Amino acid sequence: MLVLVLVLVLVLVLVLMLVLVLVLVLVIVIGIPIIRARARKEYQPYRVKPMSKVQQALAPDDAASHKRIDPRLMARLWEFLRPYRGLVIFTFLLSSAAGGLRILQPLLAKRIIDVEISHRDVPGILRMAGVYLLVIVLAVLMDILFNYYTTLVGQRAMHDMRTRLFSHILRLDVVFFDRNPVGRLLTRLTSDIGTLNDLFATGVVAVMGEMLIVFGVLGLMFYYNARLTLVVLVSGPFLYVSVTLFRRHARKWYLETRRTLATMNAYLQENVAGMRTVQAFNREARNYRQFTRFDDDYRLANIRTIFAYAWFFPAMNLIGSLTVAGVVWVGGRDLLAGRLLGLQTLSFGQLFLFVQSVNMLFNPIRNLSEKYNLVQSAMASSERIFLLFDSAPQVIAPVRPLRAPPLARAIRFEDVHFEYVPGEPVLRGVSFEIPRGQTIAVVGATGAGKSTLINLMTRFYDVSGGRVTLDGVDIRQLDPAQLRRQFAVVLQEVFLFSGTVADNLRLANPALSDAQLWTILEQVNARDFVAALPGGLKAPVTERGGTFSTGQKQLLAFARALAADPQVLVLDEATANIDTETEQRIQGAIGRVVERRTALVIAHRLSTIRRADRILVMHRGRIHEAGTHEELLRRDGLYRRLYDLQYRPEDNEGAEKIAECGMKRNSEVRSQNLEVGMKNPE
């Protein structure tokens, strides 16, 4: 027995030497790049580099957030786990069973050594070895079931959260999307929810199982030998220092890695989306240098994070090995002393139990240290997600909304005031009427408030003062969803969804047949080009309709509006960015689309609105003139100035200024000439 103890001590010494060699190798391998980076003044181990202006613009708001465990957030997360509480309890039982089976393994090993081996009971050894193998198999089976069901619960809970969050986002109004970047919302739906999935899959229940093993092993050790247990607890302060240092630095460097990755990805997405502009201005080399700087920041942040893990695990292994050595040293002396004095103070099986228990004790501690950052990140993600859940729409339906019947008489703006930013009015006392069946056109300089009329009429925003009525009923008393069904809007920037041409035309009315779609396309002069597409109505539409020209997208937008069969058609600069030939085709389409319909047309090109029943000229948030095309020309006022700018530039001083200043200052010079026209109409 003495020889066996000496052999065991020798083996432990060799293991310690091997661990020290591995630590030295890791320090050399990881430390050399850091030393070189430090020499280049790129590495700052205890100070996070401040973000540049570009990084501040690109990095999401969650790049540096971190939150400790909050019981209120845990309670709200439980709402998504509540439907699966049966599975949660089952996974906890699986984790407890697996932990209990692991604690049972050193007990079985002790019995085999102290009973079967000591009594040379070969059949008993085989029998207990079979039991030991069965316990291992059952523990592995429990782990498999635990991993499967925790992942299942996490995926189901996150599926519910993701769908509920997307449903909530769909109910938010335009004001919210004007103030929140799209990238931030995508982060909530993807990476933040993914972090919570990691928490549920490998976090809460797993932490409870690990803690069960820690307390179970300590209780077992105290039960068999308190003196050796105290030897094990001597490693506690060293464990505390190692875990604290790891958590502190790993947390900081993990967040830095996350921030630099978010910045790099945002910059990459921005450049890919704007590649035409990048190449048009020959910015390839400069943008490449900027990207390499972001990439270097990400690389160095990863090196720091790797360094934290590189020293933590060897340090834990070293402390564990030294603890085992201490147990063997003290236990071996007690064992030999007991044998010499004829006392059974400590058996060899108990000593083996302690050696095996030390390893079982350190594995959960390592795992708990790793999961600490995961839990903190999950708390930060959950806080951001619930902030989004708590965002309420500003434009809401009344508690008892009135029914919105089809337009029978008129839409009226009655002394309407509006401001996007408090203190900066956009509309000032606007009043006019859109009678049923008539086409009302609105013209004016950029920033006069024309598009705001659409936002208020469709109730994407609520008025700051006055009211908008539908057949005498304030639209704030109507359900916004029912109100918007009466409108179809064709914007200057057409948005086409990925899918097919038919899918985009059926947005408002999925029941339309292919024959009806072809009829609608013919009415808007779009049948020819759609028929020439491979597949016709089934032709694929790429992201945002990238394979179509601007004019083709406008024609499809008109067809989509006509397919919705709206009561009121709204055209917002629908012919602003197209060529003359396409404009002629669209002019014919507009004539057919607005026929026997109420229409509000906003345009810069006056050719689009010549046949309107009434034209409103807006300036600085007010209606400055109103009348038909011929009436406004005879007045020789602001509308006449706009007409001269477009059709007789050689006779207008303002047009010469536009030609001199170029397209960049087009809107500014136009506004200046409008003011000149107001002061000197002759």
C-alpha cells in the first residue's frame, strides 16, 4: 500500500509539472502577439479605447450595456417560460438526477476499493464495476435528455418572444420608426433574443444543477472526513481571486469584442449597400483603410478575451492539482499513520473519494464562472427587449371607435397645425376640402409641408391643432386600420417586396386572379413590360426591386394601388425621378387610375397636375394660392413663378441661378425665387 501511495504522489508531481509547462507555453503563445501589439501602441489591456465619431454613429446603443441580475426582469422572462413550466420542472429533475448520479460515482469507487478489492472478492468487483458503468451510462443519458429539453424549452420560449415582439412592432406607428434605426430593431429580434436563448438553453437550469453538485460534493466530503475537507477549502481564497479577476476582465473584454464586431458589421453593411456611391466617388482605398482599422480593433479585442480564458483555465487546473496534491499528502500521511498504529482513521477508498470529489468540485466552479457573463448579458438583452415591448404607439384607436364608412362627401382639413419637433411648426392653420370624386393637387417648394398632409390624412401622425374630418367625422374617432383601407398611396420611392410581381400586386387584395391582374396592368400601361419578363406575373422580384428601373417600379406601384381599389388615391411625387417617355406612360396611367376616384396629388412637375380640379400652392406651411391651372397662371403669383421655372427658364433670373449652382442647391434656389415672386409678382 505504501508503494501505491508513493506512486500516486509521483504521478501527481508529474501532472503538476506538465500543467506548469502548458501554462508557460500558453503565456508565450498568447503573450508574444500582445507584447508586439503593445510595442505598436495598439494594445491597452486595462483601458477600452474611446470610440471615434464614425464608430459612435455605427455602433448600436447596446454596445456597452451590461446589467446585473434583476428579479423584475426574471419575472417578466418567466412569462414566456410559464406555458412550458412542466418541461422546465422536468429539466430541473433531469439536472438533479444527473448531479446525483455523478455524486454517486465516487461513493461506488470507495466501496469497490474498501470492500470488494480489500476482500479480494472478484465476483463482487465485477458486479460493482457493472453497477458503476450503469451509473455512468445513466448520467450520460440524463445529460442528453437535459440538453435536448432545455434547448427545446429555450427555442419555444424564444419563438413566442420573437413572434410577439414582431407583432408588437407591426402595431407601432410611423413616429416610432422615424426615431429608431432599423439596425437596432433587427438586433432586438435576432442577437438579443439569441442571447436569451443561450440563457435558457445553458444558463438558469444548468446553474442550478452545477450548484447542486457543488453543495452535494462538499456535504459528502464533510461527512467522511472534515479534516481533509478543510484542506480542500484552503483553495477557496485562491479560487475566489481567480474567478473575480476572470469575471472582471472577461466582462470588459467581452463587451469590447461585441462593440467592435457591431461597428465592423455596420460599416460593412453600409458599404455593401452603398457600393455604387463608394465606387462613383473612388472611395475604395479610403474605405478599405477604415475597415482594416475596425478589423484590427476587433482582432485585438478578441486577443484580450482569449488571453482571459487562456490564463483562467490553466489557473483553475493548477489550483485543482495543488488541492489534490494537498489531499494526497495529508490523507496519505493519515493513512500510513493509521496503518502503523493499527487505527482505521482513513481508508484508501476514502482517499480516492476525496481525489475524485475535488475534480468534481472544480468543474462546476469553472462552468459557473463562464455562465456569469452569460447571465449578465442576458439581463442586458432582456432589458432592451422589454423596453421595446413597453414602447406604446402614439397614434392609437379610440376605446370605442366609430365605423369608417366609404367616403360619401369630402375630406376636410380644418385649421390644421402640426409640428414634428415641438416648437418647429410645419403646418400653420391649413384649411381645405377634398370633395368626393375630385382630384386635388398640391405644389410648393421642398419643406412646404406637402407630404405632411398625407401623413395626417392617413393618420400616421395626429394633428397638433385643428382636425381632419372624413364626412364630418374627426378621423381620430375612427379606427386607424379601417381608415387606411380607404387609401392607396404611391410614393416617390417605391418599395417592392421580395417575391414575385403577382405577390407585390396582391398586397392589399390577395384574392385577385391572374386575369384581373393582367387587366389592371393594362390599365396602367404596364402590361407590355411585365409580359416581357421571364415568367410574367411569376417573375421574381429581388430586394427592393433592384432589377427594375425607376419607371417600371412606378408603373408597378400604380398597378398595386389600382388593385387595392381604394376610395382615395394619394400620389406623392410619383413622377419625380423618371424620364419623359416613362412620364408620358405614367400620365396615361394616372388618368385611368384617378378616373371616378377621389385623389390627392403632390407633385413638383406641373405637367402631372394640369387637369386637377383644384390646385393648392403651399409655402412655409400655409396655403398661399388655390385654383385651377388656368386661374393660377392668370394671377401671375407663386404658381406662375413655379411654372416659369419649369417651362421658361430663359426668362427667369431664378432659373439662371439654378443652372449656375447645379443640382445640389436646386431646392434652396427654388425657395429663394418663390419668396422673390411673393414680393415682386410683376
